[in-house]
Amino acid sequence: MSGEIKYNLFINGTWRSGSTAADLALINPATEEDFGRVAAASASDLDEALRAAQDSYLGWSRRPAIQRGELLIRAARVLETKVEVAAAALSREQGKTLSEARSEYARAIETLEWNGSHAAELCAAIPLSEKRNIVPEPAGVVAAFTPWNYPAILNARKLSAALAAGCPVILKAAEETPSAGVYIVEALQEVGIPPGVVNLVFGNPPMISEHLLGSPAVRVLTFTGSTLVGKQLAKLAAENLQRCVLELGGHSPVVVFEDADISKAVSAISEYKFECAGQSCNAPSRILVARPIYQAFLAKLVEAAENIRVGAPDDSETKMGPMANVRRVAAMERLTRDAVDRGAKVETGGARLNQRGYYWAPTILTDVHPDARILHEEPFGPMLTVAPFDTIDEAIRAANTTEYGLASYFFSDSADVQKRMIGSLSAGAISVNYLRGVSADAPNAGINQSGYGYEGGVEGFRAFQNLKLVNVASPRLLDPGRQEVPR
Ligand code: NAD
């Protein structure tokens, strides 16, 4: 190992190593080289973070929301000056291209700004009538868990909404992609966030989640990751009745109707699908195409996939980098083998690239048996299935066939088709004639096995608040937003 990079824990305003647990290794997915270390928290480090967060609660929750918001906006300005170096670090850890990493940071900055600039408005009392008000209060200490696919945007979303709402946070960021958490927390530290309000830890994920959620001081759990782990955390949270925001997996369909512009649909799908090597919860993964245009569509999609330049993430010509870790490559191998064993045809890709690094070729499968695992398990990689359909009923049935319900997409200009599809697709988000992901101003939520609770926008902000109903006969409560917040 080179040992040149080491990312530390941030507890109670201080950067430091884990007190007893051994450091973890950092692997570059493009070269498979070990290039640094990440500190791991022990139980006593977590206890210290819990104490620090609790101790900071009163001061932070009572600080005027406008000041909390201003601090986030200033942190966004600091982060802006570090984007080049932070994006390079993210690309090296995660495998996404430099240009993808830069645009992820742009969205992270936007998110810090959005929550910062809405803090005062969303923390103000909401009058219901002359005598009745809703007074939003910070919900308490937050335990946040973020994954390795979009660490900058996801850390920024969870941190900025919780902090703006007045909640201290203990963030457990992904061990494989620690730098985004470090850069964002450093920016907050630079603008003067008080000690204990933000704590950043890494380590053994099950140990950390059990320890943090075992504390009744934690009032909100926010997690982005797999459905399996989300359910484990929800069970832990049940013990202390901690509120859960669970943004879990997806298996998004795209339905392409006969009247669709084939070229437009193909370029939108290939553009969005192969971003971050397909490791996005909203990425399209099952394409359903009206039979009369099926062959023409498939030929164009295969051509588009074959034109994706796969290579080193720091090469400006590269369109798609490696997968983030060896587990994803193993998953691609397993899903492909299973589908082929059940009769699927590999139209393109279907194999690891013959070079160092976790590279998997953009893959398109057809004739996939309904029982094949790829049609039920979130692929989370550069892999698509394509199938024809004959009627809109058949398309809706196939689109809604998985247990997930995160995002669905379709292409058609027909008003009747649009109305029917919007009303019938079982998903938290629908995009028509383009593919659109999350944004700072809109709630993003899955249904069914994709989770519950909202992240983003007003609803995402409210996840970190308790809404207290205050009835006052007289005199009228003039400024309920400045009430003392009880602990
Ligand atoms: P995983 O489910 O083990 O881990 C996913 C994330 O959850 C990682 O960041 C991990 O550190 C964290 N995690 C795991 N166990 C945890 C625990 N007990 N407590 C707290 N955090 C925990 O799987 P993986 O191999 O890292 O990722 C593969 C799968 O995860 C994918 O197939 C995909 O379904 C899902 N995933 C989803 C998203 C998303 O954006 N919804 C992001 C990343 C991964």
C-alpha cells in the first residue's frame, strides 16, 4: 500500500484515527491498487460521537434557522473552491469519470444551497387559523448512512437538510468512498460549525448501525442503500421508535411506445443508463418496446451501447469507468450467467473487459426468461434487458412486475397514453419523454420495496422536524417560530 492518503474520523470537532479499530484499505477500482487508508470507529468512538451530538443539540437547535442556513450556504462556497481536487479523489475511489464526479459535486453544492436558503422559511411557524399554529421543531440527533455510488450528493442531501432543520448528525459514510464526506465536513468546519453538530465516522457498518440505533438519543435514521440492509436498519430502529427515511433499491422500467422518437429514446436511455457504470438506484434497467419498432429500436440501442467508450476514469475521452468494486463485477457475472442459462441472448457485452480494473462491458440482454434473476434483482450495473410488448396493458403489467417502485419512464406523445401510464405506473417518480433523476428541490421516494420517507425538497426537510400543534386562545401567538425548543 502507498499509505499516502488517510481519511480520519471527525468527532466532536476533531479529526482523528479510530481509538482501537484497525484502519481499512482504499482500493482504486480502475487499477485494483490499494492506495490509502480509512480510520474505523470503535464502540467508544461512537459513544463519544453520540455524546457530542447530544451536547450540541441545544445550542444548534436554538440557533436561528436563518443563521444555520447561512452557514450551509457559506460551506457550499468553500466546497466550490475544492471541486477539482474533491472530484479527482471521488473518481479515484469510485471509478466514475472525472466529468461525472465534477457534476456530482455541482449537484451537492446546489443541495447545500437549497437547504440553506430554505431553512428560515421551513423552520417558521405555519398558521392554520387565528388560534392554531404548527410549530416545526428539530427532531433530534440524526444517524445518517450513505452509500458509495453518489457519495457527494447523498452526503450533502442528508447533512444539509438535517443541519438546516436544527439537528446534529452522525454520518456514517461509505468506507469505500470516504473523501466526499471528508470534503463536505471540512467545508462545514471551515465556516465554523460548532463541535459535535457534525460527526463523521467509518468502520464496520453493522456494528456502527447497531450501536447508533441502540441509543434512544438518535431520533431519525436516514439510509440510502440496498433493500436488504434498509430492512435490517428499520428493525433496529423499531426498538427505539426512531423515524426512518429509507431510500432503497430500484429496477426502473422504460416503456417505448410506437409513436416515440426512437433516436431520442435511445440516446436518453444510453446516456442515463451508463452514467456511473449503471450503479444508480434510478437507472433504467428493463426496456419494453412496442413490437412494430422493436427491431429498429434494439439495433440502435446496441449500437449506442457499443459506442460507449469504457476506460480509465481520468481519461477525458472515457464515457464509462469501471464498476465501483469487485462485488459488482461478481454480481454482473452471476446475473448474466443465470439469464443465459435460462435462454437469454447477449446482444452486446456480457463479460468483464480483459484488463486490470473492475471493468464490465455495457450489456444488453434479450429473450430473457420471466424467472431470470436479472428481471427481479436490482442489477446495479451497466446491464439492460429489452423485450417487445403488444398492448398497453401488457406494458403496464411488465413495468410493474418487480417488487421495487422507485422510478419509471416512458416515451410517447399521445395524451391518452400519458394519462393512462402516469396513473398506472407503480413508482415514486415518473419521467415522460426523457429520463430525469433526483434534484435538490423535489422529494424523491420509493414505494413498495424501494423504501419509504422522502428525501429532497420540502418533504425531505420536514423528515428532520417534529410538527408541534400549538393552540392559543389569546393573545395571538405573534412569533411562534422563536419559541424555546424543549429537549
Ligand atoms: P450493501 O447492501 O452491503 O451496502 C450498501 C451500502 O450500505 C454500503 O454503503 C454499506 O456500507 C452500507 N451498509 C451495509 N450494511 C450496513 C449496515 N448493517 N448498517 C449500515 N450500513 C450498511 O451492498 P453493496 O455491495 O455495497 O451494494 C450493492 C447493493 O446495494 C446494490 O445492489 C444496490 O441494491 C444497493 N445500493 C443501493 C444504493 C441506492 O442508491 N439506493 C446505493 C448503493 C448500493
